[in-house]
Amino acid sequence: MEIFKEYDETNKIIRISVEGHYEHEKLFLAFPEISAFARRKYCNKFLIDARKFIPELRLGEVYNLSSANDKFGILRTDIIAFIHPKEYTDLYKFCETVAYNRGWLNYKIFTDYNKGGRWLLSVGA
């Protein structure tokens, strides 16, 4: 699994690309660092591109992963557009619901990268 980060200074967005097969350790090491970087930049918007990510997760694992936002350093005031492949829509829709129920109200999933980006730009800072 590879995780790439890019900061869009003009729009104050952290763009994250996740590729390959799910690796728990890599995810749990990378995201706190990315979150800390965002705090240093006073940035609360994340565009996560997981179109090349293969989750290989069961429903229970998705539920637990959705609860890990605190461990990742993701705040409830953060705004997240998560782009995923269409074949995983049910899985990520469940993830979106769990996140919402746990207080992450600005977490939305998309299959279209441009649509997710437009939504991210349209919501408050």
C-alpha cells in the first residue's frame, strides 16, 4: 500500500492518494502525520483518492476503521471527500454512515473525483 500527500495551498486542501492492498500498519502510521501536517497549515479539508485502493475489509473491520478517525488525528470539524471505486460503494456508504453517526458530519463519499473536489470547495472553511 502506498500513500501520497500533496498540499494545494491555493484551495487549502490536503490531497491524499491511497493505492494498493490494505495494510493496517501503514495506514495507522501515515494518517496521524498527515493530520499533523494539516494542523500546521491550518487546513481542515481532505480529498482522499482511493480509486486505486483495494480495501479487502470485512464489514466489522470497516466499522472499527471508521472509529479510528480519532487515532488518525481527524477532527470532527474536518471536511473530507473520499473518492472510491464504484464496486466498493456499499462498503464505503456504510463507512460514511458510521462516521456520520460518530459525529463526523462533513464526511462524504464519491465515485467521481471532480464531483468530490467541487463539493469540498463548496463547503465552509
